[in-house]
Amino acid sequence: MSDRYLLLSKATLKASSALMGVPLVRKIAMNFGDRAVGKNIEEGRRPFSPPQVMADQKQIVHNLFKALDRWLARPEVTRPQRERMLLLISKIWKGSGREVKQKFKETYGMNPPAFLTLSPSKRCNLKCTGCYASSAADTTASLDFDVVDRIVREQEDLWASHFTVISGGEPLMYRSQGKGILHLAARHPDTFFLMYTNGTLIDEQVADTMARLGNITPAISVEGYDRETDERRGEGTHGRILQAFQNLRKAGVPYGISVTATKNNCETILSPDFVDYYFRHHGASYMWIFQYMPIGRGYTLELLVSPEQRLAMFRRTQDLIHRRELFVADFWNSATLSNGCVSAGKEGGGGYVYIDWNGNVMPCVFNPYTTQNIKDVFGAGGNLNETLMSSFMKRIREWQEDYLDDAGGGSYHNILVPCPIRDHHGDMRKIIDETGAKPADEAAEEALKDESYYQGMCNYGAAVEASTRELWSREYSGVAEKE
């Protein structure tokens, strides 16, 4: 079936957009979409995948449709905004670019990545304790806009991928060749951008521009309530975030929150009061949780969520997903939603790669080692596809497959500990050494030389695996019946 039959026609799009303002029609449409995607998940189920893994994946999709329904129901959301969102959903989920994806698979023997994360600038107006990016206001580390624009264009053209994550630094501080992040979103109206931001620069004008574009959602960083957020991000930051929420609500822009979990706040950020505070009282549509990873400025193992806390976080997150039906995802604890690690482009599809402000191509935002630079690749006449074919990326994908599937027994390993750099640090260090990957910054270089860091990370991964082993065996079975 050609793409033109899969994508909504303009006439159908306008009619659908108008009907989405009718609650009953919207409910029927959301239920239909929910069931259709759920069916795709069932059809794409990997051999020997535990049934509960598929149940988790179907539930988070259901929650995403509920979040979308709540946003569409807001009186501030205009018909053009609904129209733009429906078009983007059509492109992302209805098979746009099948021929492109098939060509990629025939050429490289794998599916193209589902998305890409890009940090165009290291600049930031805050200086948060333990920042993974070591961002600062006075840095000049940025990619030219032409390079950023080409990366996104090739993502669309070569991967048929229409979902781009923007990180940093603070994305709204990015400026190059007279353009910024909102110019990038305007240049690529068929791509949906998720932007991680501290929120302090989202004034009414910025919010209105986002609403007009209709293809960008900000995930605003918080650490807890006002005290916890101001303690790490600077006095007055939380108040500015609340103002950003208000500006976005008024403009009808969907937004969520991003939370860094440490051993000090992990109980707070998953408490019922915290969740209600941001979802019910301040209008967040989703929450991303990133457990503190000891990389970047002032890295320390002391802030790591303990193995016991990590297990408790998993149970609480599962409750929010399955009982409260909220879109909540934990970058490490929610690996059942993605069949394990998604870095390095992931062999089975659904994966991603990361490109930073210097052009370094890395398997993941939290794995700061590289063998390629996108500026060098482009300069030599190459394209984005080449960033996936280095020995470094291939070895990580091989590790992912070996870890996920036990060919001898037909079983899944424990993907509650999915991450090579965090949960299997010894394995990742071997890959780094064998492929000659280089650290992307001074902090990453220091970590390579720090024997206590190496041993501490290895011990941490082993302890988390031990603490989650019984839960994985009992609730996910570990081995599913062969279909």
C-alpha cells in the first residue's frame, strides 16, 4: 500500500480536526487508535517475549491516547492545532515512508532508528548541580544551523523518522546563523519535536509561537516542588517554571515534566501528591524520569538511586501506568516498554542515536563515548546512515541482541536491568576498549581513568540485578511459551 493511502488527505484532515472537538466522536476515535496500535504491538511481538512485556507496552500506548484526549479537550486548543497534531500522528503511526524503511532494511539488514536526539548547543542559562552535559552560559560549543537542519532532513528522508528529541544545554538559548530551535521546528513541519528545557525562557511570545507551529512539546525539568527545584537549579527557578506552565496552557500547547531522580528525591517524585500537583493542578500531560547517571559535571556515585529504591520506583511507576493510566516513563525502569536498551540505533527498530553540540555521534545521551563526528561524516561526502555502521555502534547492537535473547533457551534476560553503561558497566567498558571509542568530554575521560568509579558502577549493576531478579522471574516469567 502506498503512503498516499496511509496519510490523511487534506479534506479528511480538516473534517477530522473539526470532529475532534466533539467529545463523543473524539472518544470513539481515541479508542479506535488505541486498539489499532495495540494490534500492531501484538503482531510485532518478538519470539519468546513475556506476556507482561506486551501488556506494559499496550498500556502505555493506551495512556498516551488518554493524554492526547485530555489535551484535545482543552478549550484553548484551536482547530489548526488539532489538525497539525492529527497530521503528525498520521505520519508517525500510519506507516509513512514504508518504501524508505524497506530500502534501508535491504541495504543495512536492520530497521532504521525510530528517532534521534540532538543537542545543538551546550549553552544554558542555569548551572545545575550534577548536570550530565556540564552546560554553561559562557560556552560557544554549538552546531551550525545548516548542520542541524541537514541532520533532521536526513532523518526524515533516509529513515522516514518524524520524531526528534531536542536536548542541550538549554535548547531555547541556541542561536546560529540568525536562527533558533523554533526556526528548526518551522523548517520541518512534518516532524514532531520533544524539547527538554528548563522552562525559564518560555514567555507568552515563545508559547504562542509553539502553538502556531503545532509540532513541538516542551518537557520542563523539575526536581520536586519549589524547594527541591530551586536547590538544584537556582533560586526562583520553580516560580518561573510555573509561569511557563501558565503561558503554555493559555496558548494550548501540550507539555510535560522531566525529573532527575536521585537517592534524595526518588520517593517524593513518585508520591501521589507530587503526581497530582503536576498532572492535575498544573496540567502536565506526561512525565519522563531520568535516574541520576554519574557522568558530566561533578559526577558522583553518591547520588545514585539505591538498588532498593530503584525497585520501589519500578513498582510505583507501574502503578501510575496501569492503575492511574498516566503517561509516565522511566529511562531505565521502563525498559519493558521498549524491549530493553534503545541506544545505538537498536537492531530491531525503535532505537535512537545521539548527536551533541560538537557533532559527536554517541549511542546514547548517557553514554558519552564516540568514534564519529557528524561534521566529519558530512565533510567526507557521507550521510546520517554512516553514523550507525561504526564498529562501536554495531558492537552495542550485538550486545543488546545477545542480552535480550538467549538463543539456547529461547528466553528474555532480565530487562529490568537493560542498560550497558549503567547496569552492565564492565561489558560496556570492554566495547569501548575494543572499538577505540573516545570520551566526548573531560568528565567522560576522567571516568575511564577512575578505578573506583569503574568498580562502583559494576557493583551497582550487580546489586540492581539481584534486587530485581525475583520480580522479573515471578511477574514477567522470564520465559514465555514458544508461539
